[in-house]
Amino acid sequence: MARTLSERLRAHEQQKAKLAEAEARLKLDERRQRTRRLVEAGALVEKTGLLDLDSNALYGALLSLRDGSDDKAQVEKWTALGGRTFDREAKARDEGKEPLLLTFPAPLAKDATTALRKAGFRYSKVMQHWEGLARFDEASTLAKAHGGTARQVGSTAGLAGGSKTAEAAE
């Protein structure tokens, strides 16, 4: 059965609207990716301590880096230095931290969940507990403040004949 001209025009308009919507989504995604990249670049500038430079000095410093960005060997040196520094910072940040589970007898208030997330924990809906990497003494203090317990997990806790809990640590 042949479609009428008005039906074909309506279908064409719908296709145009879908394409315009898809194009708008792509532009939004591109803008978000660019914004994220700019924020990351700004954070790196701050992390290196260059944010305190005035705008002209910072711009000049970045322009001098641009000159070396064509040199593959120089970029490899920068990549290695950045990788080593990120690794060193991550090790320092995570030193003394271990995998822990926090359990609570009842659902927590919003302020408690915010504090747990800020301390690096996330909630497992399946296991009904909070888990994350933290220092045991700090995590058990946080858990006790909200009526819960902290428990160590991992290979070292299992070798000691069970896991260490906040009550056992007292």
C-alpha cells in the first residue's frame, strides 16, 4: 500500500528530529569530554605548583613545553617521569591501608553514609556491607561512631586464623 505524501513528509520530519537529537547528544558529550579534560589539565597545573604563577608566566611555561612536544624522546621522558611520580604518590597515599569491611545493624543516616564515602568506602547492595581500602584503626573508629564494626579481609587476615574485627582489636 502506497503512503500518502503527508505520511511520508511526517516520517521525514520525524527522522530529521531524531538526527537533530542525536547531533545534540554528540555535541553535549564532546563538550563534557572537553570540560573534563580542561579540569584534569587544571588539576595537573595545580599539582605541579605552577598555579601560583601569573597568567603570562604560566602561558609562557606551557608554550615552552609545546616546543618539546614534537620530540618523541622528550615526550617519552615526560611520560616516564609522570608515571613514576603518580606511582610514588599512590603508594604514599595508600601506605598502611588494607581491604576492610564495615557492617552496621541498621540502615545509616545520610551524614553517616557521606562520611563513609568520604573515607573511601562504597556500599555493596549484594553483600549488605561497606567495603574499601583504609587504615584499620581509623575505619573502626568511624564504624563505632555509627554503631558498626570493622573487619579486615584479605590474605593476611585469613592466615591468622580468621579476620580481625573492631571488637577483637580492643
